[in-house]
Amino acid sequence: LLQQHGGEGAADFFRLDCILPNFAYSTALALYLKSGPSFNLKAVNIVSVADVLPSEKRCWDSNANQDPDVMATQPHAALMCAMLLFPGVLRSLLEVAGAKFDGPPPAGSPCSDTWNKLFSRRPFSACTEFRHCKHYLLHANLGDAYCRHAVHFWRPVAMQHWLHACAGRLVKMSESSLFDGELSEARCIWSKASLGLADTLASDYSTFNTSEVGPDWKPPSIVLDMTLVDVQEDFGLRQQQDFHVEDEESQLLRALRLSAATEGARQRRTLVEQQDADYQESLLHDQARVAGPG
């Protein structure tokens, strides 16, 4: 669907589990949960390099999905691919889950190395060389947020066994120079590839940070920015409205004052006219009195 409707036909990767670290680990987790009682930890030892390499067609063959062996390896292959592309998320998950890096390996894991020893060997020892050249900061922030929000899925002992087993299998593959070359080449190609949703990753997610997930649950900065703009625009509109209201009130007051002044002037003219009439009448009376009876 992303390839059909994403509007970015030139991208090299459209699979969300090859674009976003949270989807990469969540896809593996979903396949694990889907397996249910049929999940087979020992099947990690039959995962091939080809199963792990990031590809648009990985796990998409409907005929292969009918093969019990393929279905058994799918969760492991998905988790190993996630570790290959986003190894920093693995370390963060372990740290948040409280794993002991220098302690004995989880009981039940087919690998006997400690976490520290695994991280010191390829492909994990060279993980900083293969981060995505354009979206590495976003991947780091999304990975940290995913670890904070989803660690409870990965904290159980059974999940710790699975993480350790898949990491051990990746290290075992890299002991072969041929297989290590294939893994490194695939990761190097991915690190320079164009990803689907590239415009969204560069714009909407450019300011993403881990405070947007629990326990803080702060609104995304883009939402805060939009809210601030809305408040500022609303405040400006209210100021304009208040300004217009004040103008109308001023006009009304001026009209009232003008009307009052007009009425006052009329009353003064009437008073003057009345006084003038009284004056003229008084003069006539005075003249008549002076003339005496005729």
C-alpha cells in the first residue's frame, strides 16, 4: 500500500520494517506472537543469510509461507534483520529491560557468549559504520521512544532468550568472511538507500523526541507550533474585532455628543428668541407708559 499510495515511486525500500526501527522490532514481535505454541527457538540455527538480508520480498512468498520450516524461521529472520539495520535499538532494549551485559547468557539460549562479547564482534562491533546516512538521528530517537514504550513486551525471560539467540546467530554468521561480506554489503546499500516516506521523515518527524511517548506524553512539537500559531492568529483577530467594536462605539458616542450639542444649541436659540421676544414686549410696554393716556 505504501508503494501504491505513498507517492514516492523512486524509493528503494517501501517496507515499514526496513524504514522505521519501531516497525522492524514490532514486526518480529508480531510474528513471534503469531507463532503461538508452535514457536521453535532452535529454528534460529537454520536461518540463512538470505533470510536476514533486507528485501522488499522477504517473507512475502505465499507458497513459502506454507512450508513449516520457513514459517518457523520467519520470526527469527525478522528479528535478525531488525538487529542488522537497527542494532542501537537492541542495546537500548536490553538496557531498559535491566539485562546484565557482563553476566552469564540467558538460560536456554543456544549461544554461550555474554552480551558484551556479542557486541564486541561483527556485525555489532561495526554498527556505527552502517547507520542510515540521512535518517540516522530520527532512527535513534524513534528507537529510544520504542524502547521506553514497548520494553514490557521484551522484558520477559523468554523474550530475553530469543533476543540473545538471534544476536548469537548473527555473530555466528559473521564468522564466515563470505557471509559477513554479504551482511555488510546489504547494510551498506541500505544505509545509502532512499526510503519510502522520506518526505514525511524529513518534515513531520524531523523534530520528534522521546518525550512524546509515556510517561511524559507531551504533544508533538509540530502540534504545539500549530497551536501557538492558532492562538496568535486568534489573538490578532480578536484585537482586530475589538478595534472595530471600539470604532463603532466611538462613532456612536460622537453621534450622541453631536446630537446633544445640536439639541443644546436649539434650546439656546429658543431661549434667546424667547428672551428677545420678552425684551421687545417689555419695550412696547415702556413706550406706552411714557406716552401716557392718549
